[in-house]
Amino acid sequence: MCLPENCCHESVNLKTMHELSLAMEVVDLALNELNTKQLKSVLELEVEVGDLSGVEYETFQTAMEMAVKGTLMENTTVILNRVHGLGKCSNCGEEFKMEHRVSLCPVCKGFPGEILSGTEFRIVSLLVE
Ligand SMILES: [Zn+2]
């Protein structure tokens, strides 16, 4: 048994925990919707995951699979849309792909004064019946 407080893989576990708790929140939200509308199943759930949102796409994908297990959403089609980070240089105005929040302009090494996309993390659609 590997307790979170003294685990040798602490950083890895904590990271997964973050994505997992988010995934469980998403599942909860969808199931609530189902309850409120007194419907039977969630057909499809679509979530947007930005590269700069602090949620790791692959980890979240795994977390979603774990989160739906044993729930009414076990057979739901889960669509995850990965949104790449895009920043605009505050110095030269170049628009460039950002892999991290600390990415710099490839032309002049300036800071991205503006982040155009990639920070989103949201449910974009939920199909129930
Ligand atoms: Zn620049």
C-alpha cells in the first residue's frame, strides 16, 4: 500500500490525482444533468483540453477512462479535443505555438504578451437521452 503522504512516486501520483479529480468532476456534472432531467444515459461528452490549461491531455484521457468505470457513463462516447497553445509576441507581434506557458517567441525571444488559445478546459457538449 502506497499512501499519498509517504509515497516514493509522490509527484507522479499527485499529478494523476489532479487530472483524476477533474475527470471525476466532469463525470459528476454529466450525471447530475442526467438526474435533473430524469434521463437514462449520456450518449456523448465532449471536452476541450488546452495545452496551457494545466491539464495534461494524455493523463486526462486515462483519468476519464477511470472515472467513468462503474458509472452510467461507462458506454458514453467521450471526445477530447486537444487545443494547442498559441501566443502572440508582445515585442514583434509574431503568433507562435506555445508548448508551455513559458514558451518564448521563436523570432525575437520576446514574451507572449497575449495568449490566443490553449488555456481552455471546458465541457463543450453533452448529449443525453
Ligand atoms: Zn517576437
